[in-house]
Amino acid sequence: MKKKIRNTIFLISFFALAIIAYSLVSSNNAKQYLEEERKKVENIILELERENGDNLLIQKKQIENQFVNLVYETETGRHISYFVNATNGNLLELEDIIKQEQINNFKEKVKELTTLKYPKFISDVLNSGTCTLAYEIRDTDLLIYFSDFQINPIPKENLTLQIDYNEIKDFVNFPVHLNEEYENENRYHYDSSKKTIALTFDDGPNGQKTKKLVELLNQNKMHATFFMVGNRMSSEKNTVLEVLKNGNEIGSHSYNHQNLTRLKKEELLEEENLTNQIYKDITGNDLKLLRPPYGNINSLMKENLNYVFINWNIDTEDWRYRNVDHIFNEVITKVKDGDIILMHDLYDTTIEAVEKLLPELYVNGYQVVTITELANLKGKNLEYGQVYRSIK
Ligand code: ZN
């Protein structure tokens, strides 16, 4: 009996030792295996670093134990990115870091935000699927760099899209930090640190020509101020509303385009009250800005008309030179931050010039906005009775 117990104890101890020995060997194997994998990942990264020896390293960042994100900029300004699987060194595709079933939603979101950020002549190309995209995984947002595009006129800045993780948290396959104060993107933002000018169109509203200008401004994320003649506004309510609905501004250009400096006080007041009443009947609001016909202003007007007077410092003389290149060059060769530019929504040559001009202004770093937006961006109050030719 005792012998049997001894045998049992012996057997149990034998198996226990065998298990311990086995687990020691296998944990060593596992360690060795992990070590080999780690080396493999390191080697792949070293190889990528060698390949990009002439390029500028923008980022090398490990995302948890999932992957390493590398971003490079070439001498010509192209951007390249890599995702290296952190456990086996395999190169990953975008599809591996975005949830498979959300990949289309992700791509749609990128298109939507690109369309919101850039004028149409740029976003159409960026969204066409013909560019190279590089991805930088940052703390609270994803930065996309666009390369290899053909856009005319050529943008001078890097084309990028910064997407807060709040916009794509359901689509990504890696853990993200969420910025809790973030509000979802739904509009274009003007930037007070950028060069900004105001385009102004006199003598309208003028039906399809005015509406075409509104469309061109929309496509380029720009606004303008339309100085309208009272007796034309009354027969073009739709045009007035269309101009305002798209973020533009309307000012008075008198009731019937008279030289206001020839009027008596009572005539002046009547002329402007009539124009304001027509505008108010259409929109429910009062006019605040006045561009007197021919830019003529006298002290009687300043003392009696409760308006901010807006003249200009660049005159395209588009009524005299019905020539697209002349109008285009007048603006492009003279334009500076804070300028107010005079045109008329009367001529096809003006519209064609504006179509060419807006993208060119954009790539030269100009924002084009209304008079009121220009004043706000420059931190200036528009004062009644004052005359402005530019707002710096
Ligand atoms: Zn005029």
C-alpha cells in the first residue's frame, strides 16, 4: 500500500517537473519568436528610412501596438506615407486602418470636407481619385496630404485636409483621442491672418448676369457686395434674394443713378428713403452701405444721409474696356490686402474676367469677401458718415 502511494507521488512529481520544463522551453521559444518579429519590424522601418534618405521625415509614430506611421516630404513637395504593422512588419494599406465596412463612408467624408474647404477648381481635382494621398495620424486629427495633381492655376500652398477624429471616429480602426469642444464642420471659414479684399459690383441687379456672378463666387468660396439701383431692385426681387441667400451683401447705389451732389437735402433724403423702402419690402432689412453714383460725395450727403459711404481704390473701368484681359490684369497687377475693387454686373466681359480672376486671386492667397466681412476680418468698425476706399 505504502509503495503504491510512493509510486503515485513519484508520478505526480514527474509530470509536474515535465510541465515546468516544457513551459520554460516554450516561453523561451515565445520570447525568441517575439524578438525575431521585433527585429523584422525594425528592419522594415530601417529599409523605408534608407529608401527615403533624401526626403524630410515629417512623422514617425507608433499607434498603440498596431502600426507605425511614417510620413515623408520629398524635395519637390510630394508627401508619402507608410503604415507598418507593429507585430509582423507587413506594410498596411488605408483599408487596414479603416474599418472595412466603413471604407466608403470614410472616403465620402474626405470628399465632403475637401469640397467644403477648397474652391471648386481645386476640390474637383482632389476628389477625382487621380491624386496621391498621404496620411499623418496625429493626436486629435488625421492630416491628409494631396500630391500629384494637375490644377490650373497652380496652387502655391500644400493642399491638405485636417480631419478631426470626431468626424471619423466610427470609421477608423485604431484608438483615437477626441477633442471634446469640437463642433462639426459645416461651413467655410475666412481667416483674419490672410490677405483679404472686397469685390463690388455696381448698377445691378441685372438678372442672369448677376446670378452668374453669384454662382462664380459660390464656386470659389467667395462673397461680394452688390451696390444696387433702387428702381431696378423693385422689378428683380428674386435676384436680390438670390444674392443675399448666398452670403453676399447689398448696398444702395441710389434710386435712379443720379449724381447725388447736385441734389438738395430734401431730394437726397427722398432718393435714399425710396431705395431703402424698396429693399426693406423685399428683405425686411435696412440698407447700411451707400456707393454714390460716380463716387461723388459732398458734405451735405455726409451730414444728412445715414449711411456708410463705400468708394474704391481699384477701378477696373470694365464699362470702358470691354476686354477680359484688361480687367483681369488691372486687378492682378495692382491688388493688395484690404483693397476695394469696382466692377459692374452689366457686361459679359466682366463676368468672363471674374471667372478667370477668382481662382487666380485664390492661388495668390487672397480671400474675397463682402465689405462688412472685410471690416470684421480687419477688426474695423464701419462708421456712418465716413468714406472708405479700402479697409486695412
Ligand atoms: Zn454706377
